[in-house]
Amino acid sequence: MKAKDSFQLLVQNLRDCPTLETTITPKLVNEIWNCFRRLEPGQGDEVTPAVLLALILFDEDLFAELLTETQLDQLHIIAGQVMQNYELAIKPKNQVGQLLATTIKESERI
């Protein structure tokens, strides 16, 4: 195998290799959300902490009184971190691999 072929294989492998493997996918989120939406507290389904937290995050004006201001701030911080982690889970970034692949690709052009 020539050096150029080896570099091209390395570039492809770097691009294809995620740095984070996860089982969280948009499809899974959709499936679980659909299950969540089918809950009927008025029909006997239990009101769980997950339901209350979802309501607080969804309609803070009505449900924020269930938390202190400090707790609400902490909840918003955690929710923001969860969102960042979700974005990384569904779009894993291999920044080092992408940088190496780009550098190798550009050096081949020279």
C-alpha cells in the first residue's frame, strides 16, 4: 500500500470515528416522548417527579412555585447541561479527528 493510500485510509477512518458512542437518538427521544404524552394523571396514572419537572420546565409561570428560586436556577442549569449533552450524543464530534483529517487532506494538495 502506498503512503498516499495509507493517508487516505487514515483520513476516512478519522472522519468515521466518533469520540462518543451513545444509545440516545432522536428516534428514542420521540418514542419515549410519545409514551410520556400518553400518561393520564386524571385517569389514575401516577404524578411522578418526572411529570412535575416537565411541567415546571414547560410552564414555569404556573409551576415554578413548587421550587425555591435557588432550586429553579439549579434546574435551569441542569436542563441546559442536559441539552448540551443531548446535542453531543446525537451529533458526536471528533474534533481532533476532524482536524487531523483536514490537515492531512490539505497537505496532500500541496
